[in-house]
Amino acid sequence: MEISKKYQPGDIESKWYATWLEARVFRSTPDHRPAYTITMPPPNVTGILHMGHVLNNTIQDVLIRRKRMLGFNACWVPGTDHASIATEAKVVKMLADQGIKKHDLSRDEFLSHAFAWKDKYGGIILEQLRKLGASCDWDRTSFTMDEDYSDSVLDVFCELHERGLIYRGIRMVNWDPQAQTAVSDEEVIHKETKGHLYHIKYQIADAPDTYLTVATTRPETLLGDAAVAVHPEDTRYQAFIGKKIFIPLINREVPIIADDYLDMAFGTGCLKVTPAHDINDYEIGLRHNLEVIDIFNNDGTISPIGKRYVGMDRFAVRKQIVKDLDEAGLLVKIEDHTHAVGFSERTDVPIEPKLSMQWFLRMEELSKPALEAVVSGEVKLYPPKFENTYRHWMENVRDWCLSRQLWWGHRIPAWYLKGSNKYVVARTLEEALDKAREMTGRMDMVADELEQDPDVLDTWASSWLWPISVFKGLTEPDNEDIKYYYPTNDLVTAPEILFFWVARMIIAGYEFLDKKPFSNVYLTGIVRDDKRRKMSKSLGNSPDPLDLIAQYGADGVRVGMLLSSPAGNDLLYKESLIEQGRNYANKVWNAFRLVSGWEPGDQPISTSEGLAIDWMENRLNQVTLEIEDHFEKFRISDALMSVYKLTWDDFCSWMLEMVKPAQGGAVSNEAYLKIVSIFERILQLNHPFMPFITEEVWQGLAKRGQREFMTLSQLSAPGTVNEAVLENTQLIQDAIASVRAWRSEKGVSMKEPIALFLKTDNPEVFSRYAEMMGRFLNLESMDFTEAQPEGSASIRVGIHEIYIPQPDVDLEGEKIKIQEEITYLEGFLDSVVKKLSNERFVSKAPADVVALEQKKQADAESKLAMLRENLERIGV
């Protein structure tokens, strides 16, 4: 096999992904093995790959590939969400570009355009995820508006309505004027916004020269004022309570009321009350039976009810009304004012509080099992810090506004009797007609007398069924898939949808299947730039992941994203991390080229080879156990760092150098086979993180069978760890590194042989590793001594001394270095002794922590004794 000098990821990644797909190695069907299941958080059908997707899906792929290699029947279900608001906005824009307005079309005509758009552009992100190496079972790809999935959504709506949990009513909702739909509280992003506080004069009705000054951030809403409120204990205004007051510009007479909601210290202490356009004002209006005057059209323009500025946008009205108030002498002053303004998460326009007839789901009772599941640990959140956030949300849950004023989505299965507010809820028109006949007693009623609710369900009202409905758990309750794969195991998602989606899936799991939907929730951080800004297209601070993959390879991108991505903490993206990932792949490739170029010989295994292999096998077992612990605790980045150091430092930088034959020489056949076996185990540990290069190297190291893929290979169980072997080898490595550092510092070439003298209480270890040390250090001799030879340099390695004869020794320099070391160690020893003298520390600290401090003390005392002896020897 000819191995290219440089690793070229592009062709290799395309080759292996196509091969895996053709062999269907990611396909999962129920069998005798334990199942391990992940359901992908379905990206919007409108979505394209961004850095957050790269992070999230890389973590999922790492988990699924590792479990597959541990013998589990691993099933990763991909799919997309229909994303009502986002998709409808895309389709409306597409039609507008063609000169077509949405409302010039019938609903069916619009939906035909929407489905055509979805068929052409939807799901692009799933194709892009293949470039990343996502090992999904693509045969199971789901879409939240698939027929079976839609059936389960409608069934759930009907069931919950039948049980009285879904109801219809007029409530104050968050209205998105751009999308022209209600959005939930969780879909409102509150941003600190610089605005103004406008002080406006309101004239008392029976006193033409008397005014109350009202401070407001939204002067345009005065067109809908129903009262002016003051605090009942505010002495400034008690004489006015019960009087009438005129609204500026429109001169409508409204009452002055007293309500203890008022903050006397804010503004002027007078509040304009607009029940239709503020949730707090709405509550005041209910208490005082005030008129509700909705002045806005659905698009945020002024309706005829406002009397003035009809048809103008709300923000244009704000500018105009301030001008008109000023000209009328009613504007007292304008102050700068920063306050929190709610913005629609989907369209990023300011939300307009609006009274609207909507469908709601009662959440209080439904939420209790889901709260208990996390509190009890039946469902675990990683990192656990999010448990408090979850608990707060669930203990203060509000009824869920289910309806959206859109056409794209699951249409609400409610039919109204034309000309009345009476309705029936049913899955189909035929069922609705039967119910309507029963309700009215009119057996001759026909379908044309019914009209379906025009609204669709909130997108989350379908995706909360995701882990259930991708396995048809509601439409075919006892099918093999739902029995085998549910509950799923791990969910990887973003903290910002912990309530939107995660909590609601947990609610649905207990409500409809009486089981949790998953056991663990791994919450990733947000990918940010070096200025800590969230990466986004609008800011222009996010690279295109496909460009990064083309430049650095998918393995490089995956490793780079995970190198600094602990659960729940934000990732500060730097392209240098991706370069580091690519360099790591190159390191593995160069190791492959090196090992593949060796010619095994018939000679017996050498001492150096045997020691190197023994050490590496023990180190491999140690790191394998370490990695297992990291994965159990969802420390994915730590697991990667462990295998990274094992591969780069231990295997490539040390072991391969320990066993590399001299030029023209050969490695023993016995050693070669063991080296290849170790290399294969290391590739297996790397495979979940960097699947492409590991598959290529795995296939190149040995002849494999037709379905003998690395991704299907079984991870080797870790053996026992001989700590003595690891400690002894570490000592030798430290000695080699110290002498090499001395060579570099003194400018002594590696071509120049040197002699070593060692003062040690463990000469047998150094003797055993003498051949290896000679290989690394170009030694002409190595002997043991009780005293430092005159004119030699001294190097300390732990409690051991290494002396190197040299012709010109700077005794004064040596004295200074030794004295500096003594000063440092004395300070260090003093701090350790103080800690061990603290009875509280010794009694409360774990035994292994105390033992470690005692070892530090003993080591420091031993080193100090040796340093003082050396200082005395050279004449101080």
C-alpha cells in the first residue's frame, strides 16, 4: 500500500462515508443487544449548518460511535422540525419576490408552495451533517409533519381537550407583528434597550388649568388609555382619585383610579393604564373594570379604533405623536431611559402585548412528574447547575399558548359551527361532523356548515413528542421499535431550550407513556467569538463550517471544537483550535507512515522494545480507565484530552522513539506485532472523535474483512495497571528530558556523546533502562557514584542526581542556581508543614489528600538535603 506523504482528508472522508452508507453500518434494528439511543434535536427544516450545530452533533456522534464500539445496538435518529414561523417567513418572502402576496392565495395554494419549497430546500442541513461524519441511521429520518407524526400530534390535542386540559380563551399574549402570530413567553428575548421616558401632561376634566404629568416609554399607546392610576397612599395625588382626566390629543375622558401596583418612585408616580397593550395594565383593568381598547392591527399599525394616525406603523406613530404633543404644549420633557424590551426570538422585532383568542394547555398538574423526575435524579442534567433553572421554571409554569396565527404547521383540529362560537374537536372533518350532529341534535347537518380553525399549533407542540413519535409510539403503541428503543438514553442540546423543549418532552414522556423520554441531558455551551459574542450570520462573526471542513478536514474541525468545550460552558472559538485538530490528524498520519515503513526482523525482542511495550500497554490501560470515567460523567472534552495526550505525547513522541530501529536496522517481529496492536487500540479510542482518519489508518495497518470496519470494531476492555512500571518509566522519561534540556541550554549537540554519573537509591531501575537512555541521549557511558565528580554539571530529577562531566564549569553560576532552588523549596516546605499542622485540615480532608501533602513534605525535605550537600561540596 502506497501511503501519501501528506494526509489529504477530502478524498478519504468522501470515500469512507460513502462506504459506510453503502454497507449500512449505521443501520439499527431491534435485536438481542442492549439498545443505546439518541434522538437528534431536529434542526429547522430551513436550517443550514452553523458552528453550534457542529458542536452539538459532534458530541452526539462521539457518544453514538463509542457505544457502538462497546457492543451496544446504537441508534441515532435524525430529522427536521417544520418550524412554523421560520419556514412560513421564508415562503412568504419567496412569494413576494415573485410578486405574490400570501393572502392573495388560498390556504391550499399557499401550502402547495410551502411543501414545494420544503422539498427543494428543506433538509439541506442533514446532508451537510454527513460531511461532518454524523453516523445517523438515515433510514429513520423523521420530519415533524410526516403523516404518522402528524397523526400523533392531532391525537394528543384531541385527548388533552377531551380531558379538559386544553381550552380556548381570550388572554394577553406576546404578539409578533412581523410574523403576525402569538409566541410563547419562552420565545421572547428580553434585551436591555436604550429608549426614552416621555413626560406628558394630562388635563383634569373639571379643572382646565390643572394637569397631572404621566411618564411613559410608549407615548403611542395613549390612544388606547382607559385610565390614569396613582398609588392610594401617594399624598401628592389623593385629592384627584375618583376624578376624570382627558387623554391628550384625543380628549377622551377616563377616570383617575388608585391601585397599589404603582411604584411611587418611578417617573412621576402617575401611570397611564392601557389594558389592551400591557400585561400589568391588563391586570389593573380587570380589578377596576376598565374598557379594553385595542388600537393596533395585527401588523403593528394603528387601527381605526385609535382615531388618529390610522395605518401608520407603531414606531412612526411614536415619533409623530411626540412631535404633536410638543406642538400642543403637552410634552414636559424627554429623559434617556434604558429598560428591558421583549423581542421575538424568531423575527427579532419588539413584541406587542395583545389580547387575543387563543388555545391554551393547562400546565400545572402536567408538570409535576417532570419536575420530580429531575429533582429525584431519574433524569439527570449535565452540568447539574441547570437543575435550579429547571426547578424554577417548572415551579412557576404558566399555561401554554398552543395556537399560532399561521398556515404552515399542524392545523388545530377544531371545527366551528358557522355563524356561532360553538365548536367540536376531532381529528377529521368526518369525526367533527358526527360530533356536531350529536351536539346539536341535527342529524341532517352537512360538512359545509362546519369551518375548521384557521390557526396552527405551536411548533413545540409537535416536537415535545419527538422521542415518542419518531418510533410511532402513539400511533402504533406496541410496536417493536418503541418497546426496544424507548426510553432513549442521552439527549444533547442547548441550555436555551431547556424549558422550550427538554422540559416539555419530559412532561410528554410521563403523560403519554408513563416513562421518562431519556436518562441524561447534556447541555452544551454557546459558541462565541473572541469578543464573547454569540456567533451569528447577522454579526458576520461565524465561519462557514463547510469551508472549515474543506480546509482542515472534518476530523480536524471535530477535534478543534471539542478541545475547549466543557458541558454547559461557552466555547470561545478560535481558528487555531481547528488548526490544532488538523495537526493532530497529521500526527496520527505520520505515525502510520513511520510504523508502516518498518521492516520486521527475526531477531529476539530487545530490552528497550520490551520495556517500551510494557510501559505503553500499562499506560493504555490507565488512560482507557480514565476515559471511561470521563464519559460516565459527560466530560467529553476531558476524554478527548486524555486520548490526545496518550496519542501525541506517549505513543508518538515517546514509544515510537523508544522502539524505532536505527537507520538500516529492523524492529523485531514480536515487537512489531505488539506495536501494531497498541496502535489499533489507540485508534479505537480516537475513532469517536475523528472517525475518518482512524478508519483509513485502521484499514492500512492490516488486511480486513468485507465488513471489518473500525466503526464496528469492539473497544478493548482495559487490563490491570502496573503502577511500578508507569512510575519507573516516568522517572526515566524525566531523566531523558532533563538531560536533553541541559544539552539544549549548553549547546551540546546530540551528535556529541556524553557520559553520565548517577547518584540514586534505585540503581536497578536506571540499569534496566540503560539501553533506552542510550538511544535517546547518545551516551558513551553511564555509571553510578556517591559523590559529584569535580567539574561536572548537576541535574536533579526528583530525589536523584545526574552528573555530566564538562570541561568548563561555571561554579559561581551553579552555586546561584542551587541557592535559588533551596530558597524556593524552603518556602514550599513551609507552606506544606503549615497545612499539615492545621488540625482542622488533617481531621476533615480525605485520607488520600493528607497522604499527598505528607509525600510532598518528604520529597521536599529529601531534595533540600541533597541540594545542601551539593552546595557544600562545591565550596560554600
